[in-house]
Amino acid sequence: MNTAELLVRCLENEGVKYIFGLPGEENLHVLEAIRHSSIQFITTRHEQGAAFMADVYGRLTGQAGVCLSTLGPGATNLMTGVADANLDGAPLVAITGQVGTDRMHKESHQYLDLVAMFAPVTKWNAQIVRPSIAPEVVRKAFKIAQTEKPGAVHIDVPENIAAMEVTGEPLSKGNLEKTFASFRSIEKAAEIISQATNPLILVGNGTIRANASQALTEFATKLNIPVANTFMAKGVIPYTHPLALWAVGLQLRDYINCGFDNTDLVIAIGYDLIEYSPKKWNPDAKIPIIHIGDTHAEIDSSYIPIVEVVGDISDSLDEILKRADRTDKPESYAMELRDDIRADYEKYANDDGFPIKPQKLVYDLRQVMRSEDIVICDVGAHKMWMARHYHSEEPNTCIISNGFAAMGIAIPGAIAAKLVAPQKQVVAVTGDGGFMMNCQELETALRIGTNFVTIIFNDGGYGLIEWKQQNQLGQSAFVKFGNPDFVKFAESMGLKGYRVESTADFIPILKTALAQNVPAVIDCPVDYRENLLFTQKAGELSCAI
């Protein structure tokens, strides 16, 4: 066999089911090997879409998603999605074709040093410089990509190396044993939690990655401590749970900020600073913090834990729970906020203004989607409203990118979600700006039979940037653009297209769109005057205790 065939055998050994990508001259041998394998190659319309599909696939499954491109412009197109996976903690393996090793020492057509180029956006990357090292490179790539904290890795395959004959076998994957926190740290954490008057739990995506949602819910329930989750940890505790304070992470003050203002202990569980900067909730570094996670805390002047409980999260929570006692403690002040939070959410239930207020649009979406269904959220003003108003009953049912936060992720991500969970309803929520960045992948969705609904929050501009401009400068510039007729656009691709023309239209249209046997697009005018109204309300928010 040649190196490309050995490479693909190694990918099969890692359990790879799909590779997302584009064909190119320099990866012909790899593509031919894939053609004779058990792996399904999904031809995308842009390398960025391929990387986003691998990104969301990795985040939903915990197994590295794989994307493939050729060299030069193909590889540079791949980088945005690779960077997104790396900062969002999603396991991803990117494979690029490359010129032969006989051309790397000189100026050569489409040649870039891809190992150097991918270094800043990956956990690790390497070039296969000899055929015999392919099994080691692949095994190391997947181990690093999937080990906490997960992220992206890159393998560069020169075309002459790919064609060379080789003998070898995939390496055994082995077993990674769990690591457990020290008893000293567990006992110290339990002592501090037992003494706290107004503790608050802050949960990040690491808790979902560790499959510790059940342990977290039991921990919070038995100790009667309220829970706030980051955008990327939605569903880690059911939003209907009486201790759930929903999402935190807006750059503006919200009700939950009052909880942080008055807490005497934050228990950060599976929390990653990239999800919500501690300078936003602990600017003076006065709040005592307990860090519970699979890895040690990152260094930050506003995040200096008094104890770090580092090891398997479920085990750590169980062991602390055995030792902590809060039977004589009053209910945390933060629980007084829950009524205000829920009342603010419910007040849009019957709003019939048009264009639709974003709060109402998200509220109605939640009414239609089942608890197990999946929403993939793009980046823009709508992300703020989805983060604040779309509440999840189960983990990984609302996917928000809040590490790299790249526009254009929703449609490719929805394709990956439908491949992972074909029995579930999947909705891509995007702005008109983000939609136009990767709308070509709707043809991919149609071709491979991944039917989902795309909802476009249509405001004719880059709404989030306009929001920020208005907040900081009192005016906006360079944010408006025109759009195609989204209904005709969808129909021209063989999809179903719908336009919402009244607030009452939305739920019936969404139900109809979800029932189609092809992907569907819903064009929904949105009233983003609510953005500045929310800013004003946030500025007036005061905390009473």
C-alpha cells in the first residue's frame, strides 16, 4: 500500500465515520484511499464549511471531527473553522495536501509552510515527512485533539510522500485512565462550601465535555446552591430546575450579575475563562473562588482560586458532596433573582409586534422545539438573544460558539448535527450576515439528505456591530447591506423557502418547515430596536439585598 492508504486505515482505526472537505490535486492519493474505505467523504462547497462541520461534529460527539483540504488557498480557507474548534474546545483533525518535499526549498506554485501557518490555531500539528511515521502521527493527532482540553490538530501530507509505498499498521488506541483530585483539595473545598452564606455555582462547557451534568445537578440540588451557566454550557442543568439561573455571559449587566455582586463564594465547575471573562463578574478579584475541573485554572488577575480540585469532575463533585454540610444555611440570595429572570422571559410570550422582537422569536422557537432537539446558533446580535432567552433542558441541544465566535458556523454546524442525530429536529439560527457567509452549504445539505430548518433574523445589516457602535459612539456606520430574496434563493436550490409576514405566522411556518423532506429556509424580519432598549434597561439595573 501507499502512505495515503495507510493514513486512511489509521483514520478508520480511530473510528472516523465522515471526512468533510474538497478535492484537490495534492490530495488525490488520499481521496482515492478514502474511496476504498468505510469512511464517507462529504464534498462541501467551501473549506470553511468543511472545518465548521468537523468542529460541531467534534463538539457534539467528543470524537474528533475530520476535515480535508488541498494546499495553499484550500488550507487558508480551512483555518477559520480550525481556529474556532481550537478556542471552543472541540476535537478536530485537519488534513491538508501539500507539494512534494522536492519543491519545499524554493518558491513554488501554491506552496505555503502549512505547519508554521497552523501552529497558532492548533494544539499540535506536524507534516508526514516519511511514510513509516504515518501511524504515529495519526494516533498522536487524535490523542491530543481529544484529550482535555480538546482542540484542533493538523496533519500535512506532501503529495510525493502520500504516493510512496509503505508497510505498517495503525497503532493501538490504548486506554486513558481517569485522574482523580486529591483528598486534601476535596476536603478543603467541602469546608469552604459548608461555611459560605451566599454561594453561587458557575458552570462551563467543560462539565458537558466531562459528561458530568447529572453529578452537577445532584450536587447543586443537595447543597441547595443556585447555578448559572455560560453560553456554551446550556442544558448542563435543566432550565426548569428550581435552582437554575440560566445563562450568564452578556457584556451588559443582567439580573444574574446581582448574584455575583452579592456572593461570598463562586464555585466554578468545568469553567473556561474564554467563555466569559472573570473580569466581567469579578473585576476587583474580591470573590473567593473554588475551581473544579479536569485541568488546572488558567492564570488571570480576576481568577485566583483559593482551592483547585483537579480531576474527574463527576468524582470530585460526589466526593465534595459527601463532606459538605449546608443544612443550617439560609437560601442563597441569588435565588431571589429567579422570579425576575423568569418574569422578564415570560413577558414576551404574547407580544404581537412586527417586525418580531428577538425575545418573542426566540420564545416561540423554544415552544416548538422538543427538549432533545438541537439548535445551532450563528454569531451576531441574534446570538445575544439566543444566549439570554433560549433555554435548554439537556446538554448539547443549543450550540453556541463563544471562544472564537466565528460568523458562518450555523449552517455547516447544522449539517453535522443532523449527521450525529438524524432522529432529532435541527434548526440553524443565523443573522442575514452570517447566512450569506456559508449559505452555499445548503446545497451540501440537500445532496446528502440532512434536512433542517434555517431561521434568518433579517435586519439588513451587521446588527451586533451596530448595537455596539450605538452604545459607544451614539451612531453607526458601515453596517448596512442589501439581501437577495431569501425565499427565491432557497427555491432556486431545490429547498423550501418561507417568509414571515406577521408575528402569528412564525410558529405555523416553523412547524411546516420542520416537516419537509428537504432543508428549509425561513426569512424573518426582526426588530432590533430592542437591542438599545435592553442596553438602557441594563444600565438602570440595581441590586437590592
